[in-house]
Amino acid sequence: MKKSPKISEAEWEVMKVLWLESPKTANQVVDNLKDKTSWNPRTIRTLIGRLVRKKALGFTQDQKDKRKYLYYPLVSEGETARSLCEYL
């Protein structure tokens, strides 16, 4: 069984947005988090990039606008929570 990646509390917030509804663009994730956090949009984009590198998020090009990418979770919330519990 493939192990879920270890994610930080901040990365968890990004994942929660995408677990609720995906795929989303980075701008949509930023919009979802701007009222819940005081994070700079650049910070949120950095977290998205980290999650892609950790293989927690995947992405595809938007068919309507090729300059945008749509992000979606590659791991379930349950898998990630179990992995976190094992880590603690």
C-alpha cells in the first residue's frame, strides 16, 4: 500500500479546499482561503506547489484557458488523516 505524503497544517488547509470541491484553479483556492487565513496569495501558490511535488495534488491544463491549471487531490482525506495519526 502506498504511503500518503506527510503534509503540514498549512498544506492541510489547502487540501481541505480541494477535498470539498475539485478541480480548482490556484486563483479559486486563493479565493476560498482569503477569508479564512491572512496568507498572501503567493504563500498559497507555494503550498500548492509543495503539494504537487509531494504527489498529494495532481493538475491538468484547463481546456478553456490553456494558461490555467486545475488542481485535484491524489490522496483522500481519510488516507492522509490515517497517515498523520501513524506519524504522531
